[in-house]
Amino acid sequence: MDAPRVKPKWRPPLYLIVYAVLLTVMTLPVLTVIWFRAVRAASGAMAPAEIATLAVVLILTLAVAYVLTRTLTVPINALIARTDEIARGGRAAIRPLDNYGTREVATLSQSFLDLAGKLVDHSDHVRTFAVHVSHELKSPLTSIKGAAELLRDDDEDSPMSQEQRNRFLTNIIADTDRLDTLLSRLRDLAKAELPSEQGSSSVSDIIAELGAQFRRLAVIDDGSTDEMLALPGEAAGIIFANLAENAFQNGAKRFAIKASGDERRMTIRIRDNGGGIADGNRDRIFEPFFSTRREDGGTGMGLGIVRAMLASHGGSIEVLESSKDGTTFQIVLPRIF
């Protein structure tokens, strides 16, 4: 979608307004002098003191105009030029201005640089994400195509055995299941990246849903069923289901949730008794498409979805501890007011 355009029309530049206002203010002492001379019916040339006063007023007016130009017009024009440069050059153009002039312009410039940095980061994320998605989709599609071509080109003179045919069909079904899982994860990630509706959910409801969804995983409450989380039901379901599935796939039989809070935030700790996370992988587990179970159908998107969805609701997640006896995650959410 094209960005909305400002309606083209003549608009006075800022420096013209500054000078016009100051020159208008300058006329006040001139009019005052003229009024006094008219009232007193004075005649003849203006007194030297009057001329000096008007000259001082003119000089001060021009000085104030110069200061305003340096502190407002110049930084704003520089910010406009930097905007065009960033639009053409990307991250290399995101750098501070030489002169900010005023505190407000400096604050505006910092907000602009922060926004530009986030937009460039998002663009890089989308580019990297597209590369990963295309790679993830290509592998099962190539496998499906190869198996389908072999089935299509089956020679009647030396037909493949039923065992071979079943193996190819099984591979096709497995790859389509993998594609379906990947697309489901992509839909969840899309929901996580987009601003979502506000809402709340109770820990008791979350535990009940997880217990029904993961029959072979003991979902345990550590005494927090009365707590409410600043997550709408759908978001909470996606977040905790991904964590539970990740624990189950890692060999866990127990999945314990404990929530506590203060006046500002809620803290939720999730402890499982799975195989733990290798030290070399702890810094990468939230990266999209990073998986140690790719051969078993893992997409590597579950924890990335969890982090993105929590971030969209003002929350965060981290690994507190992990060993061969299990892993503890900690989620922090803003408090419901």
C-alpha cells in the first residue's frame, strides 16, 4: 500500500514565519515612537536617541531570528535530509545529526532514529525470515515431487513392489504433515507479530486446556490458579501450548506452572523434567528455525513464536536454568490494572 501523500499547496517555510513574526514585533516600538511624536506634535528629524533605540531593536530582532533559525530551521532541514538519505541508504544513514539546536528537536531526532532503526531491523528480519521459510518449504516439496515422479514413472515391465510404493506414499504423507505443521507455525507467528486485542486469562484455565491437549504430560499447578495474566485466551493458548509441546518433545513427563506478582508485573515460572538444553544452544533456542529435532519434524519456530507473542503484549521470556533434570523458563508480563 502506498503511503498517503501530503496535499501539494504553497506553505510558508519556517524561517519566513520566524522573520515575519519578529519583524512584526519590531514594529511595535516604531509605532510607539510615531504615536508619541504625533501626540506631542513634534516635528523635525528624529532625535539621535530614537534612532539609536530603533537600530538596537533591529539588531536584536535580527539576532533573535538568527538564533531561531540555527536552533529550529537548520536542524529540522537536516532531519528532513537525513530522512531522504535513510530511505535511499538504509542502516548506514542512521547516525546522529551534527546539530540539534533545542531539547525538543533532539528528542524528536532520537525518536526518529529509534523508529528508523526498528524499521531497518524489521526489514532485515523479514528478509532473513523469507530466506528461512523458502528453505524450509523447499525440502519437503522437493521430496514430495521426487516421490510423485517415481510413482508416476513406474515401469509396467518392472513395477515397483508394494513395499516400495508404500514407502514413497508414507514419505509423501510425512512431508505433507510437515508442511501443514510449518504453515500452522507461520500463522501463529503472523498473529504474534501483529498487534492483537487486549484481554486476560486465568492460570487455571490455561492449566485445564493444557491437560486436555497433552494427555501424556502431567500439567501441574504450583499454587497459582487464582492469578490472572495480561494475555487474551488465544495468545495464552498458543504461548503455553508451544512451551508444553517443546517440553514433551524433549522427553518431559511433568510440566509445572507457578505464577506470582507484585504491583507492577506478573512472573510465571514453567518447570519441566525433560532432557534440558545444551549449553551451546541456550543462546539460540529463541532464533526462528533453530531446531535440534529437525529429523523428527521439528520446525524450530515454537519458542520464537512464544517470544514474539509475549513481546507484542509487553512481556518477555528467558531461560532461568537448564540441566539434565529439566529446564525452567521465566515469563514476565505487565500487571493487569
